[in-house]
Amino acid sequence: MDGDGAVRAETTTLEVGEDRRGREVDVQCYTAGSGDPVVLLHGCGLDAATVSYRYLLPELAEDHRVHAIDFPGHGHSDKPSTRYTTAFFRRVLRAYLAELGVESPSLVGISMGGSVALGHALDHDVDRLVLVDSYGLGGDAHWRPAASVGLRIPLVHRGWWRSLGSSQATVRGHLRSVTAGTPPEDLVEDVYAAVQDDAVGRTVRSWQRSEFRASGLQTDYHDRLAGLETETLLVHGESDPLLPASWSERAADLLPNAQLEVYERTGHWPPRERPERFNADVTGFLA
């Protein structure tokens, strides 16, 4: 992209301490374009700003000022030894918006990033909201009992993470279990690069341990949706094996101003499995 549309990477130091306990963290930010602000929030672990939003960011920048951040513990941001929770990532978002001086952006969030975006929208002004195969819309999932047990065995999770990132072939095999059909090769390459740091694996385990409880999933906002007036676009892959499309379908019924798009033959990663349709839907909704 040329001129104002060029994607620029820069590091911003944010204060994300809880209450009076200060903690500074350096966060990698990608910005492009001009116009109304849009902030893109990625998912946990296998993701980063330039993974989920590799194709959406430059397209949105044609009409918006777009900001995509690598959450701490991911991508090129700091990966401190801390307790990673949805509440922590929400503090990161609030600190970033305060640093920008932006009070009412549009938010786009996928998977875990969707729960961060939704949680923020429930408590703060947001112009428009896009939730993509979003976490935070349901209280339990079929895989949660086994996951909550495995997470309490450190060597099991560490071994899984190292095996996952050992080659592009192992990444491709894992992506086949969360996408529909054969994953795009450029997605395999991007995810392989994203999972090479063991510190990212520690982030994943920390966040999952905080969320995947013995009694259910920790973050579930569905009972608050009826009070959210923000115009919302829900996108969900019909074949998502992690977070069922029924979550977004129910959310569309509960939200006062919601639009739902369910993609056939699509799993957990619509921005990379169906980039052309996804980009058209999101840019059209935010126009």
C-alpha cells in the first residue's frame, strides 16, 4: 500500500497494572489509513495481529484509521511472566485506547479477541462491533472437561505445544482440526512463525487455565447481550469445531441491533479461510 495506506509497525509502552499495582508492557502495534478508528483484536496462542488480519487490515485502511495490536504474550509484543486472563487483555485494550485518545472506536475481534471486544463494548462506548467465531458467547463446550484436566498437567501441555510447532507439517495437521478442509498454505506459514516462541505456549496455558474451569467456561456474556445497543456484525464458520455457530445464532437473537453471517464450509478462521467474503462483509458493515 502507498501513502497513508502503508502499514506501519511501532512499539507502544502501556500501563496495564491492576488497581495500584503498576505493570508496564511494550506492545507491538500495526497502523494504517485515515478516518474513523477501527481496532482489530486477534485470538489466543496460534494467532497474532498479522495472522488473522493479514488481508483485512490493508483493505479496511482504504477508508479507516486501522489499529491492530499484538496482545502481550503474542507476536512481537512483550511476553512477561504474568497471569494471562481475559480481564488482563481487556486492560491492555483500555490502556491502548487511552494512549490513542480514542473513546468510541469500532472493534473487530476473533475468538478470544471477540470476548475482549465484547466485554469492552458492554462497559464502554463503541461505534460498531464485529465478533468473529467469538469466545464469550456460551458457558461450556464439549471439549472443555478434557481440556481443563490436561491443563493441570504441565508436561502434557508443554509437550503438546512443542510438538505443534515442530514443523509446518504438524501445524498443518493441527489447522485441519480447526478449519474446514485443507488450510491455506499461507495460513500454515503464518501460524508456524507465530508458535515458535515457547513463551507464547506459556501464555496459552495461562489463559486457558483461567478460562477452562472444571465447572465450565469462565467468560460468558450471553446473559448481558439484550442490553447492548451497539450495532453488531456476527460472523461464524458453520463448521467451527471449537466454538459452535449456535452461539452466534443465539447472540443474534438476543442483541437488539445484530446482523448474522454464517459461512458454509468454514471452520474457526473465516478471515483466512474465506478472506474475500470476510473482507467484503466487514468493510461493508463498517462503511
